[in-house]
Amino acid sequence: MTLELSHFIGGQHIAGKSGQFADVFTPMTGEISARVPLAGQAELNAAVENAKAAQPAWAALNPQKRGRVMMEFLRLIQRDYTALAELLASEHGKTVLDARGDIQRGLEVVEFTCGIAHLLKGEYTDGAGPGIDIYSMRQPLGVVAGITPFNFPAMIPMWKLAPAIACGNAFILKPSERTPSVPLRLAELMLEAGLPAGILNVVHGNKDVVDAIIDHPDIKAIGFVGSTTIAEYIYSRGCSAGKRVQCFGGAKNHMVIMPDADLDQVTDALVGAGYGSAGERCMAISVAVPIGEKTADALLERLVPRVESLRIGLSNDNDADFGPLISREAVNRVRDYVDIGVKEGATLRVDGRGFTMQGYEKGFYMGGTLFDHVTPKMRIYREEIFGPVLSIARAANYEQALHMTNEHEYGNGVAIFTRDGDAARDFVSKVQVGMVGVNVPIPVPLAYYTFGGWKRSAFGDLNQHGPDAIRFYTKTKTVTSRWPSGIKDGASFVIPTMN
Ligand code: NAD
């Protein structure tokens, strides 16, 4: 019997009612592990009703007490860390060690929200005019929703739900239907941590329920993370439905390698950032841009043997560099891109298309792949491949590398490797990308900064986590208050000024 997952609504597991299901796989074996119900309007309505009913009392609770629920949640995750990481790895395919990092980077945002009482403090001006004080306060929006991708099943749900809930909102999480189990577990743990039922609901599904979320009049904000096409769709439809929307999309992250860079360090950084998690990270490096033929040749000399000897393994193999991809379709899509690259004239230096895992031939594996002489006109340069494929796009000089990076339609992350502070400083200042690493290959900002790309990697004006998350999940109310005796003076028909 295949395990049948449920929705989590009003603090209870609720079986799917739409009659629609999707298979959930164990990528390392290729077997079906469960089926997940795909919600329709009825399940979403039930979640919204529960959320609406529970939210006012939650918002009225002192922020300090809401923060304490987050603290207890942190403790419970620590208690269950190993089981969660194993569940995550088995459903996603990334290694258990990498899954621990996925959980950790989510937990750090939960840690940030433990200080919600401080984060929600408003502004105050005493005596803005005679007898007049002005102050602002942040109030929750009500019911808000998060739609998350398959590739970080713990981190991204926590990036969304923790700030939203700490601010006093009720939250509806629509996780990826490909990795639904860890998000469900997070909701159970939040309940155990003391969160009232109805404040965090998990509704599984695909486009149908996403459209229902966009159209639901009681959902005030949507935070989305996923591919750019869907990000743009949800952003434009959500905004025209009058919602507050932030959508984070795809990426093509470049690493610029200056001639003075330490190439051994660069090679380590590139194999980790290019192939870790099988390249299924929005901050993966997918294009390396060495400056000058000499740098490129020396880099290739080091890189080729490293890519050839990458250790692909089962998700529970602690010695594996990376595990399987998420699905058979993903493997086929990535292999197709390799075919396209060859046809476009790029030089295929390492070909991972033929890789199979002995004893696990049905698993979704793909070997590390390396292209050289990739140019900006090629599809493999322009499009996000989202697999273990690294492209070397040689540049003649620094200006050309900067130009290539800035002309690319995506602008999520970028890195420069150099020993020259002046070059690094110039790059940081001029590059049109949201997150920049200087000798750091995956510059994911820590929880107390914000995360977000530029150009077609993000739609909306506030980033994820950090102070922006508090702004996104609250609305500002500004109060001008006077307690004078002058009220007896009578009405004034001139716009008030503070002269
Ligand atoms: P995806 O766009 O396929 O799915 C994301 C979410 O949208 C899922 O919950 C899915 O159910 C839903 N969805 C899928 N098709 C839909 C449709 N037609 N209409 C409405 N909703 C739909 O993305 P994915 O494959 O799960 O994740 C990988 C993508 O996410 C990559 O492009 C990656 O770069 C991106 N990503 C971006 C960031 C970031 O912060 N910028 C972080 C992680 C992943």
C-alpha cells in the first residue's frame, strides 16, 4: 500500500477531497514513496476559514509570547534534526549532510524571529507639533500564503512561515508537491511548539490550488519561490488581484575568475558550488568566467579531473558529493540541455549523461558535466539548466566578464575570485546582481540580512528574510495624536502643518 499524505488544516491531518493525487518519489531508488493529495477550492476554503478564525487571537498575543513559540520550535527541530534530514534527503535526493544544511539555513530565520518583539517596534516622535505626537506601528496583514519550490523543502518554507507567523499572521503553506513531507512535519512541530491550531495550514497541490490562492479575497499576501515563468505569472496575477506579492525566480549565477585568483581555491569553490545538491540550487554557480586564455587553460587543467572524479552516491551516503536529481523528467531535461550544448558548438569536456548507479538503475542520476567555450548566444548559457552542468564561458578581460554578467537576464547571485581589492570593489559596485560573493562562491546572506535577486530573478520590491520580511508581512499604521485643550478652538479648514 502506498502511503497517502494529507493536508494539515486547523491543526489536523485532513485527507484530500478533490480525488486528485500526485506521486512522490524516492529519487535514489526511483520508487514511489507516497501519493500527495492535490487540493481544490474546497480544501483551500477550509484552510482559509480556519486561518481567519484563529488569526485575531494570535495577533493579539504579546509578541514576546509569539517569539517563545518560535524558541520552542527551534528546540523541537534540534530534537528531531536527524529524522528530518533523513526524510528530506530521501524525498529530495540531496545527501543527508546537505539536507542538514537545508534545515539549518531555515532555522536561522526562525532564530531571527525569536526577537519579533524588538523587530515589530515602531517609530515615535514626541512633540512633533504643539501637544502632538506621531508614532507608527506594524500590524499583521491577516491570512497570508507561501508557495515554495522542491529544492529546499525545509529552508524556504521556514523563510516564509516564521516571519509571517511571528508578525501575527495566519499562514497557508503550499509546498512543492514533489517534496511535501518535511513541510508537513514542520507544521506538526509548530503545533507541538504551542502554535494555536489554524495559524499554520499546509495545503498541497499544483496550479489549481495556486490559482485558488491568487483569487481568494481573504488571502492578503503571497510569497513565492520557484521558476521565473511561474514567478512572473503569480506576481502579475496576484498584484492585479490587489494582493501584496513577492516572487523569487530562477538564476544563472556567474563566477568571474581574475588572472590573479588562487586557482586551487577557485577549483574547490567551483566543484562545490556547481555540483553540490546536483546543481539544484538557485545559488549554484552554473557559469564560470575565467579572464584570459591562460587563466581558462590553467583552470580547466585542474577542473576536468575533479569533475571526472566527482562521487555521485545515494542520498544516505555520507561520502557522496551529490545524489540523484529530483525526478526522471529532470534528468531527461538536463540531458537534453547537454545535447543542445553539443549541437550549439560548445566543447563537452566531461559528459555525465551516461552515468548510472549500479544496483539503483531506476534512480534519477546524472553525472557531473562540464562544457568549455560556451558563448552568450547559446541556450545553455542563457537558460537555467538546474542540474550538475557547469559552463565555462571565457572572457578576454574584466570588462567583458562584467558586461556578460550584467547583460544576462537573471541576476540572483554572482561571485568574483581575485586577490585584487580594487577589482573586487569595482565589481561589487557595478554588477547588476542582488547577492555578490568576493572569494565566496555561494553568497547566501545570513538570516539578519535579506535574500533576493535582481532582474528576472525576482519580482516585487522587498526581499526574503531579514528586516524586509517584517515589512512584507505587516502594514504600517501611522498615528498623529493630540491631547490638547485647544480642541475647544473650533474647526480648522487649512491642511495641518507643524509650523
Ligand atoms: P516551480 O516553479 O516548478 O514550482 C514552484 C512552486 O510553484 C511549486 O509549489 C509548484 O507546485 C508551483 N507551480 C508549478 N507549476 C505551476 C503553475 N503552472 N502555476 C502555478 N503554480 C505552479 O519550481 P521548482 O522546480 O519547484 O523549483 C526550482 C526553481 O526554483 C528553479 O528555477 C530555482 O532557481 C528556483 N528557486 C529560486 C530561489 C530564489 O530564491 N530565487 C530559491 C530556490 C529555488
